[in-house]
Amino acid sequence: MGLPAISPSSPPLLHCLLPPPSSIPNLKPTANNTKPLSLLGRRSLILLSAAGALTPFPVDASAALSSADSPADVSVAVTDRVFMDFSLCPSYFNSDRPIGFDLAACPDAEPIGRVVFGLYGKLVPQTVANFKALCNPSGYRGTLIHKIFQGQFFVAGRQGRREKGEVRPPVNLARNMDSVDSKAFQLKHSRPGILSLCLAQNDDDEEIKLNPDYRNVEFLVTTGPGPCPELDNENIVFGTVLEGMDIVTTIATIPTYKPAERIRQFNDFAVFLGDERAQIARTTWDRPLRTVYISDCGELQVAKPSLSPSLP
């Protein structure tokens, strides 16, 4: 019995693990050293097994990229697409504005452009279904972008009165059970162009939220330039911008109301004392100084679900 032959094609690791035959004392293939050879053979088999386990196997690069970009068991396939056209309405603040003024019929609208969103219907089906149901003339159309947090995100879909540019969800809108499912919060607000359902950042009045028929439909879009980790684990990411990121950037540059630092400090002190007027005053902060609104919206057909161009 002799040493197992090591061929030139053997992995380099074996040459490091197995000592050369000349370095082993009293190693001669004779009948007098059968026992040491048997011991050496067993050791060689062990070393060979270990080397085989350590030898790397081929890795699928696409699979590695997919697992690195998204958490396990998360489907980021774009199953649906919707569009939203955004415009400005200069006459919205006019004192002679008629009662029941509908933003969707603004007489002097200034178009900004169209944004196309891809929706993750496999991950959060009810959130996507409700969002699509509101992308119609009686839903988000004619509603304001009521908050712009510059360098972070903008918010639209506040509930209330249509003449104030707010949303009135249909009474038959399904209750969103995704909001109590932990997997709905796995995707993060890691880049600009993330579409998310507002839960923690929701701006609806408490009186509306206490209604047993209340349905949360307020949404936000991250504008960049960086991620918004403060939104993670509290709001539901359910889509991404497929087209029109330049429109999102344009909206993000619209000036907003920013109170002076002295007013902010006074307001913080009033909130500490429990003054409700201070909370009401805060609702005007970060409101755009120009009337930007959703002038039109609707669903686009998707022939086949596909991965989003860049995963969140």
C-alpha cells in the first residue's frame, strides 16, 4: 500500500495539506510498515474530504446580486403600472375662486410632467389593489401634494374635502390587511423614487382616523438625494418610479413654508405645555408655496410581470 497519487490537476490546497513523501520518516512500501501506511491512508482520506469541502463551487452571479439587493422571500416583481400627471394651478389661491372649485379642472394649469410607477403586487397585494382603485377621476385625480420635505420625500393623498384638494376614498374600498403583516415592511426607503404608503408619516386628521370606515390612502415618494432610513419599518414600500424621476426632482425643488427658528422654538415649548394650537400650526409647515397637484392618473397595462430596473 502506498500514498494516494497527487496529479498535477489536483487543487493547490491538497499540496499544502499533504506532506511530501520524502519528509515522512521510515516510509517504505514494504510489508514491515503496513500499520503506519494504513494510518497515513486514513489521514489522507480525512485531508482529502476536508479539501473537497473547502474547494469553492461555482456561484451564480445573478442570484448573488438578487439576494444582496432584496431581503429573502421578498418579491419585487412589477405586476402593475400606473401613471400620474402633475401640474401647477396658479389661480388656486385667488380670492374669487368659486365654491366647489375642482383642481382637476384648473383653468390655467401648468403641466410639470408624468411619472410612471411600478407596483409590487405579489408582495403587498391589498396595498397595490387600493392604490390602483384610487388612480381614477374620483380618487387621486385633482388632489394636492400637501407636504414636501426637501431632500427627503413629498406626500399626497390627504383625506378630506374634494374642494380643498383632498381625497375621498370610496366606501367600498377594502380594508388594508397588509399593514398588520410583518413582511410588508421588509423593503427599505433606500434611494430616491420609492413609492410608499404613509402609516407613521400620515397627515390625516385624528377625527377622520377614528371613523370605523377609515381607509389609509396617503402615500409618499422619496426624492433623494439619499436614502430615508427614518421611514423604514413604519411605512409600506409598494412600488418604485419607472419613468419620470426628473419630474419627482422638479417637485422636490418647489419652495415650502419654513418658519423662523424662533417660531419653531416657541412652538416646541407650546407643544410641551400641551397647547393644541401649536399642533395645528405645525400642519402648515413644509407646505408647498405653489399649488402642485395630480392633474390626471390611471392604470397602464403590463403584459408580463418583471423585476424593477433598480431594486429598493
